[in-house]
Amino acid sequence: MGFLSSLDIGHSGLSAQRLRMDIISQNIANQDSYNTATGEPYCRQLTVISEKKDFAGILNKYTTRDESTHRRGVYYRANQDKYRMAGAEITAVINDTAPMTPVYDPTNPLADEDGYIYHTNVDNTKEQTDLMAAQRAYEANASAIEVVKAMMTKAADLRTR
């Protein structure tokens, strides 16, 4: 695994967590929205983060070994770019299935025939907790990138000596 592959993995994690924080911020901003363009209350959105590669494809690719002889012994070419294009990505942004909160207010013009209006399913406590988790994951990816950069600098220093 090369240094550049490590940087790609860290950068994909940063991008995924940034988008996750954007979605959480959108949820917080709309937590008091009773009516959207569709006439429904705002529905909380969640992000689905997954690995960029599918496991079955990787398993099939790397179980076949293509040997070649190297001056230091046998070298398996199938494993040379095992981590290329690895990392995380947002695969979907889905609506939360939690029910909307009904509130009895018959004087509200948005009330249904029973006199209820519906509040969003956004819980500020959950959003703040998710935001802190996304921030910690973002910081972890940034730290990993800094470590790789420090290793690259150290390797370059050692090579010049």
C-alpha cells in the first residue's frame, strides 16, 4: 500500500463526514418546519456511509494469485494495489422512518380535519449527538492524513541523507 493510497482513504473519509455534517445541519435548521413545499412536515434525513468497494469483488480479485519472481523472493502481483480506491463514501441519503409528532391545534390553518398539526421527527438531542460523532470521525481522518504526511516527510528526509 503506497502513501498516496493512504491519503485517498483519508480524503474520502473527510468528504463523507463533511456531507454527513451538512445533512445533520440541514436537519437542525429544519427542526421547526411544519410545512414544506409538499405540504408535509420536514422529515429527518440520515446518511448511509459504506466502503467504496464491494467485498465480493475484492475477494474474487485477490484470491487468485499471480506469482512473479523478484530479487527478494516471490511477489504476488494480485495484492499490489489492494487498497487502491479504498475508502468511504455516502451511498444514500434516506428519510428517517420515525413518526411525526401530532399536536392538537384546531385553530392552526395547517391542521387536518381532526385538528392536528404534525411536527417534524427531528430530535435536537439526537442531531447534536450525531454531529459530535461526525466531528470526531472527521478529526480522526484529518489526523490520519497528518500522520501519513509526516511519514512522507520523514521518508524524504531519510532518502536525502
